[in-house]
Amino acid sequence: MTKPEESVVVLAKHDEHFILINQFRKPINDYTIQLPGGGVNPNEDIKEAAKREFLEETGYQCGTVDHLGTLRPASWISDEITHVFYTNEVLKYVGQALEEHEKIEVRRVKVDEIYSLIEEGTIDDSELCFAILQGILKGYLTV
């Protein structure tokens, strides 16, 4: 049995905002608001992968990341698992380091607006919705 692909995403709260990304996704031929993240390199610690991907996609360094849970975002087509992390330690901006194929805009969304954006369908990314729910359930966020 082969090991499933692994990815990481980070829900980052800085002051009263979440740091999210608006990224072009070819399968839907559109942009979508989602969590920064990406693949885990062979033998890479998942927490270090989360910090690396957060830095590359947003340009922000972060401190401690806490594991919120593991998600299977598309189990009907893939065995990939996504490790979801939370941080409220956004340290400093050093600039994005995007891969050639990435088209990413950093978005700051007010914490108190995220729930209505999910409710109205403006935010519909499964990993982001899972992270918000787990953040509430684990006491990192309040409604």
C-alpha cells in the first residue's frame, strides 16, 4: 500500500484578521479564497512544511503552529490528506516566494466577517471551512 499524498494549510489570525489567499485554480478556471498551504516534501516535518508554505504563499513568517486536525478534502477522487494548522503568531513580512505556476493574492479578512462570508457562499473552500469549525471547537475562535 502506498502512502497517501500529504499537504498542509494554515489558518493564521493576525490582530483581528485572518491572512488568506485568493488563488487561481485551473480546474474551476477561477480564483478562490482559501488557506495558504501546499505539499509536504519527503521526510519533512508537517509543522515545518506548514510554516514554509505559509511563508512562501503569503510572505509572512509565523511562530508556533497548532494542529487542528486532518482532512480528506476529495476522498472520492484522491487519497490525499491535508493537515490543518492554526497560528496567531504572525511575526513579520519578508515577501512572497511563489512558484512559477502560482497566481496568489494575499487577502486579509476580518475575523468577525468570516462566518457571514461562509454562510453566503463567498467562501466555499472545504479546508478553510474545516479550519474555522475546528478553530471554534478547539477554543481558538469564538462566534
